[in-house]
Amino acid sequence: MIYTVTLNPALDYFMTYEEIESGAVNRTSQTQVSAGGKGIMESRMMSLLKADNTAWGFLGGFSGQYIKDFLTENKVHSDFTAIQDLTRINVKLQTLKDETSLDAAGPQLQEKEIQAFIDKFEVLKADDIVVFAGTIPKTLGEDFYQRLIQKVKEHQATFVMDVDGHKLLETLSDHPLLIKPNREELEGIFNVKFERNDQIIPYGKKLLEMGAQQVIVSMAGDGAYLFTPEKTYFAAGIKGELKNSIGAGDSTVAGFLAEYSKTKDAFQAFKQAIACGTAKAFSENMPTQSFLDEIYQKVNISEVD
């Protein structure tokens, strides 16, 4: 079983305008509401791929209920911990020129709610995978992921880190199964600037040396690298119309784990990862299975010397 952990999910409210005039009444041309959060997106993609998974996290109030119902409607199995406070609501303002995101900080969590969530980890077995994804609410403390990682290790399960930049480094000594920084995050981690994509290679290998079992470095339309202890692979970018990049990285992680959890084949898992991330970026919402299959046939992976 794969468990995704979204500690700070959100109800994302998208509002589309031709343009926004500051200080005036602006009427939207289109609105959309969606369940937001990296782990939630990963669970949605894995469910599309029919990979057994359960979404964990905290949900409360009408916004939390909406997310729970949304996932049920989309055939995503979840077991969230109920909280008294309101799940945050993020507003995304989209115009023809750009997108502005207004993100709430997150709910206040009570100690009994936190303990109820931690208790869920007692079900873990040795072949389970836990994906830690996204930000941590301030009330949990900066070391909360470390606490959860220790619970995973107590049950001989494995974990994946899908978090930003330097938070990633703090977990490498615990040997995550997979990490997936993008090019910009990798530059930030090592305080470098890449002029060419192949300059990424020694830094991807460095992350393996620091403790990661496998590393994917994504480069948007330029493709991605997979680093394993045995080999390094490069997946070329696939040409197509970018429609919505939100969730593409999460879908890449989901695609990898859906395949790897069944076969332990990193090459095939990487191929599915690229297909899922690309298909998500080329779709307004979630891609269809037929479109996923179409993109999968276009994935081109080569081994790097």
C-alpha cells in the first residue's frame, strides 16, 4: 500500500479574468474549485493508474468536507484525520498574462488531533510506502516530518520526500526511496547556476551519495534525469501544448511509485513517471487514460554515460 501525507491540504478556488484592475470590482469569466495539496494530487494520479493508495492528512470544516467528497467522487480512497479548525482556502487569480496565488497559512491543530494522526502509522507494514508531500502547518513544528519518518522506520516501511529545497536535505540521512527536486530547487540546494542541463548530473549523483536511494530531477519542457546507484537515465522532453502545469511534478512522483511499487523496476517506473507528469501538464485537469497511453508511447529514455 502507498500512503500519501498532505499535512496542509487546501480548497483551491480558481478565478479567471481577462485582466484585473486594482481597487475596482472585477467580475470573473470562469471559476473552478478543486482539492489542492501535493499528496492529494499524487493520490488522484495513482488512483487513475489503479495503484492501491490511501490519502492521509488533516481535514476540517466545510472546506475539508468538500475535499473529502471530491476525492470520493473521483474514486480516491482517503482516511483523513478530522480537525475542528477549517481546512485552508487558497485563491488563484488567473489572467491572460499571469497567475497570482493567495495562499492561507493553514489550520490550528489540537494535540489530540495530532496524536490521532500519528496513531494511523501503526498500520504500516514492511512493504508499504509513505509519501510526505508539501508544507507543514506551523502548529506542528519544523521537525514533524522527522518524527513521522521515525514512525515509518519503526515499521520497516519506506518513505518518499516530495518537499522543497533544504527541507529535503534534512531527510537524506534516513535514505528516502525517492526524491524529486526540479532544476531550480537543485540550484538552490547547492547554490549553483546551471548553464547546461548536463551540468545537473554530478549534483544528482551527489544526492545519492548523501543518502537518497533514487533521484529524479525534472527540467519542465527540457525533460528529466533519473539517478540510481547503478545507472543514470535521461528522458527527453515531449512536445505539446502546455495547459496546466499545476500538479505535473506530483504526477511524476505518482507515476513512478505506481509502477515501482509493483515491479521494483526503476527504468519502467521512470517511463511512467514522465508520461504522467507530461500528460498532466498537457491537460486542463486530470488526463484521461487514453491520453496517458498516447503520451507513454512518446516517452524516449536513454542511458547517460
